[in-house]
Amino acid sequence: MGWLSLAIWTPIAIGAVLLLLGRDSQAPLVRWIALIGSVVSLLVTLPLYSGFRLGTAEMQFVEKTSWIERFNVNYHLGVDGISVWFVMLTAFMTVIVVIAGWQVVQRRVNQYMAAFLILSGLMIGVFSALDGVLFYVFFEATLIPMYLIIGIWGGPNKIYAAFKFFLYTLLGSLLTLVAFIYLYTRSGGSFDILTWHALPLSGTAQTLLFFALFAAFAVKVPMWPVHTWLPDVHVEAPTGGSAVLAAIMLKLGAYGFLRFSLPILPDASREWAWLMIGLSLIAVIYVGLVALVQQDMKKLVAYSSVAHMGFVTLGFFIFNDMGISGGLVQMIAHGFVSGAMFLCIGVLYDRVHSREISAYGGVVSKMPRFTTFALLFAMANCGLPGTAGFVGEWMVILGAVKANFWIGLLAATALILGASYTLWMFKRVYFGPVTNDNVRQLTDINAREFLMLSLLAIAVLWMGLYPKPFTDVMDASVENLIKQVAVSKLN
């Protein structure tokens, strides 16, 4: 079994074992198995980086086995510089989420931990799949554990939120299946994604396929105006669910644009780039303004996620190396920062049981260690130089200015808006006098919470101060992608 198969099936297998440990009396054992399992799952992804060959855009760690012979469907895996970091990010965030839910979740602990481990394996499958059917199976299967996480361990309106999440994402994906079947027939009976990259297509076919794929990937990102499901889901989801949703699941849609829309449909991508750039700028500016008026911390960070993912799609559709590399770096950075922001909100919610900004004030006087972490992540969310949040945004703005000065200028307003809503929230929650008894009774973070936030803080600072390991891995693949987009495939 290859490293990618191990990365996919190790967490799924351990999740299946946890489902067999059904009684809550076994919760301590379940937690330790989940933690050890998630750490092992992270360790098996490390050879993907240590053994990665720089300077080539070819797929690496390739595995291929016949799966459904009649339709030429293969179990075909591989990663390049675009996808390898997301495999590792998924495994890393799963460790963090297991630690985060250690004491918080008291009922159905085995199912909770199993859902996250299985979800981790399925999301790694999405980033590794090189067969259209395999990609689609993994892409759709990720909905099931997240649906259960929201619907079982969520807030008062969890059923509504879970249903909305499932419906939005499933309906969009059905058009993707139609697009894949069309590409299968046009390619002479192949579901191989790399074969599709070389397939000549008419202008009309490219446009129709572009919008079929857009239906799935834009909802998943989510792009404006199909973003409305995200705030509802974040508010109702448990803390771990929000962290994984923001850190990884939103990236599945953005990854889809890079793996399918741009290389398979270069002419349609160039033709409709103005639309993608326009929608991205609306997400960056308008949704940033919406975040500014939120009173619920989770909703504020949810809208912040939409705005930051707008940066990602903007970078992809300005078609230069700085823009696409910046979008990729922003995806990884957003995984660290948004996950950390939601986990910080979870730390407060576990103690006060309120997400309303007005329920807090003066937290720094009672939780100084915690406030230090929260300040670092807030600054990263603002795009402060030296943090992960700065690198990707700066690269996208540079790429946008290179393509068109006015697009770059509009994109740069996100830095002002991001600082406005993040620091406005931080001021009201953490600074000022202690105004209520709930805050007076707060205790600072324990060793478990300190470990969880420390790991994320190290990641945020490492990427902000030394992004070279991240960009070196993706350079050759980004350069190859730009060449693919530049060449017409009209037949």
C-alpha cells in the first residue's frame, strides 16, 4: 500500500474501530485511540513532503489499480505541488480537532471522534484522486460525516443547518457528475483527469462545462451569492465542525477550480474570468462589510471566511504565477487562521455558553495567556506581516496589480476591512472593564487548550516568517497550470 492510500485509509480504519466502542463508559479509551490514530495519520503524510521532488509538475506517489473495469474506472491516486500541502493540512487539523473535543464532547464520544477521522480520510481522498469517479465519490462522501457532526452535536437549530448544508452542496454536485460523464464520452471512455486535461473541446461545450463545475465548486468555496448556507452552518456546528469546515472543506471547491476548470476548460476560464473576478471582489468587499455588523462571533468569522476565500478565487482567475501561488498560500494560511479563530471562540463558549460579543468584555484580565493566542490569530486574520495571513493576501494583491491596477486596488481594501471587523470584535470581547459575572468567573486555558493553540500558533508564525517551503513545492505545478490555461483547446 502506498503512502497516499495509507493517508486516506488509516484514519478511516481507526474511525471504523471507534464505532465499535459504543458505550460512553469507554469514552477515555475512545479519546486516546482517536488521538493516537490522528497522530499516526499525520505521520504517514510526512513522507509525501520529505520525498517530494521539487522542480517537476508531474504527479508523484502515483498509485493505480483497476476498480470498475467495465467503465474504465480506476483507483488512481497522485499528488503534485498544488495538492500535497492540503493532504498534510487535513491530517494536521484532524489532530487539533481531536484535542479540542477531548473534554467538551461527553455523549456519543466514539461517534464524534470517528466522524472526524473518517471525514479526514475522505477529504485526503478528494485531494489525491486522479480518476473522475473516484474524485466524485470522495467529494460527495465528505458530506455524510459533516452532516452528522452538525446534526447530532450542533446547536438549537442544528437540523435546519445540517439540511441546508447538505442540500446546497449536493444539488451543485449533481451537475458536476453530468460534466464528468460528458468528458468520459468525449475522451473515448476515460475517467482519467490528466487525460481530460489534454482533451480538445468546442467553445460552447467548454462554457456549459464551466458553469456545471462552477455550480459545485462555487457553493463549496463558497462564493458570493451562494454563500448564505455558511454562516448558518457555522453558528450551529460544534467547535470542531466549524474548524474543519473552515480549514479544509471550503478548500475542496477552490481545489476543484485548479484541478478541473482551469486546465480542462482554459478558453471558457479566460472568457468568464471577468465574472469570477467580479464575484470574488464582491465577496472581498461586500461580505467584509457584512462581517463588520455581526454581533455573533461565529457569524463574524464565518463571513470573514467568505471574504478571505474571495481572495483565493481572485488569485486563481488573474492568470499569473503570483496570483495563483498567492491563492494557494492563502488557502493554507486560511486553514490555520480560521481554524484557530473558531477554536478560540469555542474556548470562550465552553465557559460562558454564549457567542454574542455583548456577553463579554475584559476577558484579558481573567485569561491573559489565552488572550495572547487570540491576539496573534486576530492579527493573522487582519493580514499582519510576519503571520500566515499576510503572505497569501500580499501575493494575490501583487498579482492583481500586475494584471490590472484597479483590481489590485479594490482587493487591497480587504486588508482595511479585515482589520476593521477583527479588531472591533477583539476590542469588545477582550479589552475594557469586566462587565458581568460570567467573565468574572472565567479561568485561563488549561494544558490541553494551551497545546492545541500552541500548535496552531507555531504554524501561523512559521508560514508567516518563512513561507519558502510552501512556495517551493508549488512553483513548478503553478507554472505548468499557467501554461495549460494559456493554450487554447478549441477543436
